[in-house]
Amino acid sequence: MKISLSKKLALGALASAGTLMATAGSAFAAAPKIDSGDTAWMLTSSALVLMMTIPGLGLFYAGMVRRKNMLATMAQSFGATCVITVLWMIVGYSIAFTPNPGAGLNPYIGGFAYLFLKPMGLGVTSSLAPTIPESVYMFFQMTFAIITPALIAGALADRMKYSAFLWFMALWLLFVYCPIAHWVWGGGWLGTLGALDYAGGTVVHLNAGTAGLVVCLMLGKRVGYGSENMAPHNLLFSVIGASLLWVGWFGFNAGSAVTSNVNAGMAAAATQIATAAAALGWMFSEWLIAKKPSVLGMISGAVAGLVAITPASGYVNPTGALIIGISAGVVCYVASVWVKKLLGYDDALDTWGVHGVGGAWGAMLTGAFASNAINSSAKGWLIDGNFGQMWIQFVDVAAVFVYCGIGTFIILKLIDMVIGLRVSPEVEREGLDINLHGEEVHG
Amino acid sequence: MKLIVAIIKPFKLDEVREALSALGVQGMTVSEVKGYGRQKGHTEIYRGAEYAVSFLPKLKIEVAVKAEMAAAAIAAIASKAKTGQVGDGKIFVTSLEQVVRIRTGETDGDAL
């Protein structure tokens, strides 16, 4: 989400100068300089990130559940996409990415000037993305706002009411995602502090992972967990889903340059390297310990790598990406397989193990491997000798974990009191598809 | 008349069918089934969660033959379905009281 600081300042100055001139007189009117190359890339990136959720994430998750819950799992990704799109238009973008007129409040939450996106005319740009139309920036950020809550569905799979799920998505977007996005990217306190989160290691992945941990603890285990066969019903869908996530992630990470420039190129390269390395990291760990390199392990490792490189992608060099990738594959394998078994929570599809742990791991390693030579707005510990960055990254991780944990808990408590979170054991046994949606997959 | 029910390894079906056809057996019914015998099952592992799969996929073939052909048919199935490994399957033989061909109403030997 950060373009290089110098360019951003220069363009921001240009943009505000343009606005001033436009108001001063039409003779000097120079509209904000919208770059067609940047705009084309950001339109592409937005569509790529949308593809990550539907169908990418939907298929990734739906392949891992039992057959009776396959459509319900797709309905979660699809329904979240629609609910969040509308809420983002009404108020989400405004409170996440526009400044709060109260200077004391601005570090924590944005303003309400963009309710229903009213000021967003044709020639308008955001100071956060001065070279593309604000409509494109709003759309790009919308696709991030969609996938973040949708990721949580992996932890609550197989047992949540659909009504409770949609309420959860809506409230979590507004009260957890939007404030945190504002803190880090929208001009809030973590961004000001200097936290480095290129595309959402904490804002997206640690955030969704933490919420996943809270929701799986509050829902409790699936009926039959540990005694019944809960093997994925069709991993082919998961392979297709993970591959769509991988491809779409170039919109996520390289798109977070918000321009079509050198930073976008480096972010794309780092993403590809880390993802492959993490897939190998997970695969070889499993091969060594469980004796077989599973397909589910390879794709899980790839997603873990994508997650971990997300905060680092525009800040690290290829070697940094390689190290982040390999280590994320091993760390997330341990978290999803061993730690989960040890502690006994039923994070059904490992939202915490992959996104929470991978996001936090990537955020910390971003502090270690960020390189001033790669991005002039960053100075990391190992290459530039700036150990202070590690502390800032830790504050970022801790703040997101604590705020998200508490916020998610309160939201779920409220929903539980009003409509209840979980389906009945009979419904759970028979399957969500037929009971919640009145449909089944045949053939 | 005899009804021969055989549980065999799925990949052995074509050989068994060819051998029975060569003997003059006119028809066969095949079903996909699951079960266990001495072969037991196998273990699947998904992100560390282990599931014992105790029923393995097999094919069940059902063949009705005249009594005098039963021994040859059983021998054909037994030789063609055999790999020598555990899990080759079993053959069950029962007496058959009556057979009716639905289209013509023919019965017993004429219906086979």
C-alpha cells in the first residue's frame, strides 16, 4: 500500500497544487495527473484480488470441507463478497481511507465525508494514490476489505449459521477491519509510527487469523472432531483455489505499489520466490516427518508463503524473499499440524495456523529484511542496521492481535446473544448445504 | 443353477470378463463396493490429522450359470483375479432357485 515516499510526496504535492490551481482559476487548471499505465495496472490488480476470493478462496476452502458442506462454504465467500461490497460503498471506505476532520481522532479512525462515496467524482484522486482515479483506488481497497473477513471462514467452517455469519462479516468489517486499515494505511497511528506492511501482513492476515482463532474457540469443535473422518472431500478444488490465490496475489502485492513502477516489479518477483520456497519448506518438512509429500501440504505451504511475503513484498530483495518463504513454510507447518494438535482447538481449515502465524512471522521478518536499497521509505535491521524497526513491527503485530482479538470477541458475543452462532447438532450432522441453503451437490 | 458372487480387485475386471465370455457366460452384473478382509485398510493424513480408512474399494461381480458350468467359471475367476497379494478377494457360490428373463418370460436354463 506504500509507494516510495519521495514519489508519493512529489505526486501528492503536485496533486494538491493542481487542486489549488483548479479552484483558483480555470486558466491554470491542471487536474491531478492521472497516469494511464498506473490506472490500467490498478484496474487489473483489483480484478485479480477479487478473483482471489471468488472463486479462489471459495474453492480452496470448499475442497477441504466434507461434501455435505461444500456449497455452504462457497456461499460464505460469495455472500461475504456481496455484503462487504455494499458496506464498503456506504461507509467502509470513508472510515478506513479518508481523513478524519478531528485531528485527535484521525490516528484511530477516518471520517464520514465519503458516505455513499458522494465526493468521488470523475477527476477525483486520493492523496494515498495520486496517479489513479479514486474510483479505482476505492475498488482496489474494496477487494482487500472483501478477502480479509472472508478468510475467517476457514476457522468457522462446517458449523456456523449463515445469518450469524453474514452479521459477523458486516460488523467485523466495520469495527475491526476498517479501523486497523486506517491505522496502518489510511493515515493512522501505526503508519505514522513507521510500521511496514506493504500489502497486509498484519492488516489482512494476522487480523483474519486472530479473528479465526477467536471464532473457533467461541464456536467450539465440530461435532465428531477427533473421532469421525473429516477428510477433505475433493482436494482438486483446493488445488485450483490455491493456484487462483497464487496468481491473484500479484494484484495483491504488486498492486500494493499503487503504481505500475519498479516497486511493483520487485514486489511481484519477491512474491513468486517466497511462495515457491514456502511450498517447498512445508513439503519437505512433511516429507521428513510424516513420510509423504502431500498435495494439501504443498498448496498450504504456498499460501503460507504468500501470506508471509505480503507485508515484505515491496521492501525486501530476492534473498530476503527466499528466506521469508522457506521459513514461513516450516513455521506454518508446525503451527497448523503440531501446535493445533497440542492445544486442541478446532481451527477447521487453519486460518490461524496459516494466516495468523504466517502474517505475524512475515511482519516481523519485514523488519529484519527490509532494505533501503529496495524501497527508500524503509530501513530494516539486518541490511540497514535499524534495529528499531523490529520494535515498531512488534508494536504493529501486538496492536492488531489485541484489538482484533477483543473486537472479534465482543462482536461474536453480541451475535450469539441475539441470534446464536451455531447450527444445531442435527443440522451439523446432516450437512449445511441441504439445511441452510436447500441445495446439494449431485454427481 | 448357481449364482457366483465374486469380490475382486477393480483392475482385474477386464481379464475376468474375458475369461468368462470365453467360457460362454452370457451376462454379468458389476457393482462398485467397499469392504475389508485380511487386507485391512490404509491411513490418510491431512495436515497431520490421520484418518484410518478401513473399507477399501473393490468390485463385486455377479454371474448366474448352469450348474455344470459353475466349476469352470469359478476356476476362471479365481485364476484371472489372482495377484498373489493380500486383498485379491473372495468368491461366494449359492444355489439359484429361479431365473426369469423379463422381456420374453423365459425361465431358468433358457433365461441364462
